[in-house]
Amino acid sequence: MRSVAAEFNLSETAFLVRDHSSAAAPPRFRLRWFTPVAEVDLCGHATLASAHFLLTTVLTKQHVTIEFVTKSGILTAKKVPAPENTGVSGERLFIELDFPMIDLVECDSAEMPSIPETLNGAQVVSVWKSTAAGDLIVELSSGKEVENILPNIDEIKKCAGRGVIITGPAPAGSGYDFFSRFFCPKFGIDEDPVCGSAHCFLAPYWGGKLGKQKLTAFQASPRSGTLYLELDGDNRRVRIQGEAVTVMVGTLLA
């Protein structure tokens, strides 16, 4: 699987196997994710793509919910109406992922990232670390600064932790609550186009700062993407809504 992921050279490649061990009503699949160099414990956009493929190609239209058996426990994906603030109606397929909430802790002095070229003069508000993969989260004073950073991959590789996430409040009137970008060159991902798993801690972080249960996030990578988020604090879950598009279908030969 790692060799196949290296050949595809995408941020993550998902691998699915039908799981017949459970009598549960929703169809269940075992799901694993690989970057070009390593397996990861949690991935959002590859899970969204997997659910999209299954719901549009493999399963019947009567199926609404899918369960995935993963390193992060049982994850669910289900068909949902388009979020109200999208203005979308009709037959477009939106999918909601139910993911675990991840905590942040403040970085100590030894872990503080030194990335002056990457930050390009931006004002740092605070620095945190995720308790799961150990990613560093650098909050800037504005989403515009997040867009304008110039990633120096060699700088970022030298940082403590797995990867570096840059985030900041969205500009007024943009329709978003916060922006982010994610760099993980240690795992073969210079910049992740859209990272669902990062929002398992970005959502509660910004939800707490802004006093919101529902948020709209923009990942400001060159490819970019929008995530519709809802917090379930009682159960420590983050629901992430989005949509996917099938761009190619092929056969993998041994």
C-alpha cells in the first residue's frame, strides 16, 4: 500500500476493504490512509473521497450512512443536505464525516518553530501543539497573512513535531470564520491541499475563540477548499461536511 501511495504521490491515498465481520445495519469498510512515505492515523479528505466513491459507485441509492473501521476507531460518513450558507440545492452530494475532537496544548520553548522566511514578516499570536500527531499550530493575526506566507520547506522540516499548520481569523465579509494552511514535508507532503484531520483541533480552537458551534473554514492552499464544521462538545466529536468529485477511474495492475 505504501508503494502504491508513493506511485500516486498524493497527500494521502485511501485503501478500502469490505468488512463482513459486523451485523451492523450500515455497510462497514476497513479504511487505511498512506502518504507517499508513511501510514497515518487519521485523514479527512481521503475519507470524504472514499465515501463519495462508495455512495456513487458501489452502494445503492438507499444507503445513506457508511461506517469505517480505522486506526482512529469507528468513523461514519453520511449523505446530508448542502449546508445552508452554500446556496446549493438539488442533486449535489454533500457528505458529513463524524471525527474525534483533538486537544491542543501550548508549546514549550524547545518546540517553538523558527520559520522566519515562511512567515514572511507575519505577526504570530500564539503557538500550540496537537496532542495526537504533534503538529505545531501557529496562529497569525489575520487570514490575509496566512494566504501570503511563503513556505520554506527546509525551514519547516527542521521544526519539532510532524508538521506545521498556519491559521488566522478570516477577513470580515469573506463568509469564512478562519483560514489555514498545512505543511508536512516530513511525511512527503510539502503542502496538503485540504486537511480534514487538522480541523479536528482547529474547529474546537476557533469555536472556543469565536463562541460558535458551527464554523466555515477555508484552507488557503494553491488548490484550496471549504469545510463546513459543527462541534459536538458533549461527545467530543467534530462533524465535517464537504463534497467530492470523481476525476478518474482506472485499474491497478499487479
